[in-house]
Amino acid sequence: MTKDLGPTGTARVESYLAALPDDQRAALERLRATVRGAAPGATEGIAYQMPAFYSGGKFLVSYAAFKSHCSFFPASGTVMDKLGAELRGYFSGKGTLQFKPAEPLPDELVRRIVEIRLEETS
């Protein structure tokens, strides 16, 4: 995993987002802001060529844009176990949530996912 923290990591995230179509950029910027609000001490970087957040140097979550959807990667069986019913419409594989840019993940759901991940990584 490539970990790029600090200003350089943030600059790479900004570059990633700037290269996206407007709808994907808006959806992922909203997601990014929600994660930041839920984990204000987290740092940003790039993991597997995707924007990611780290807490205490440990992977927290990542996100990415693809041709016809966006994905959020809590990468956690615990998140899936605790929020399974609420994630059902977004679940796309082990630790992956998919959504359309026009229908972003609900902010409250993202906050709850991040809270669970913060507990896991502490």
C-alpha cells in the first residue's frame, strides 16, 4: 500500500479530485468533507492510487471514482456486520460500497461508518 501523508498527500488528493467529471467530483468532495468532520484528526493520503484517510498512521477509509459509479472502501467486516441492513443497497463486495454520483451515500451513514472504523483502528 502506498501511504502518502501530509501536505504532499493532500495535494495528490486534490489533483485526483480535480481530474474528475463534475458530478463525481461533487459526490466525492461531499464524502471527503463528511469523513473529515467525523475524523478531524485523520490525515489524507493516497492508497492503491485512491484518496484515503489514516488515523494514527493506520488505514481508515478510502474512496474512488469509476466509469459509472463511485466507491467507498471502509474495508471492514465489522462495519458490514454492524450496519449490514443499512448498507444493503450499496454493498458491492467485501468491504466495498458503491453509489451513483447523483445519489451519494447519506452523510449520517458515512459518519457512522467512520466512527466504527475509528474504534477499530484505535
